[in-house]
Amino acid sequence: MIRVRLPDHLCTLAGAEHEVEIAIDGKPTLKTVLDALEMRFPALKGALRDPLTAQRRPFVRFFACGEDLSHKSNDLALPMAVINGNEPFLVIAAIAGG
């Protein structure tokens, strides 16, 4: 099981806890985690990725084991610590402004 931590506004949107567990069929990648998350919580579809292009939304970031995965390939294998459930996959709401 992959542990996923969500920010407050996405928890509210999904009706989920701050940390959820996601089962992945096949290779655990950034894409498969996001696909599984959107399947389990349909309200998140379109909130994390553009529904037409499947590209990450501008103010959403993905982290694992202290590494920013936001600009990495969707086919990137997740770190073993995340796959084993020792570390969470983090969905972070970015902040803009000045």
C-alpha cells in the first residue's frame, strides 16, 4: 500500500483523511499513484491533473522522500521507501504571490 498525504483543501474536496492508503496494480509510478487516487476519490479528478492533457496542475506539487517529483516523468518509479509504505507520497498545494 502506498501512503498518500493530502493538503486540507483536497481532503475536504475528496471527503478523505489527510493520509490515505492506495493499492497499486503493477509498477508503482507517479502516474499509477495519481490514477489510483483519482479512482478512489473521483472528486479529485481534474484537481491534481488537467483531465485532457494529464499534466500536473500549476499549483500542485508531488514529493517523495524529500525529493520534488513535480517535474519528473509520469513513468518514474517511486522510491522504495514509498513503495514499502515507510514514507508517504506527498501532494502539496503550492503558494504563489508576492
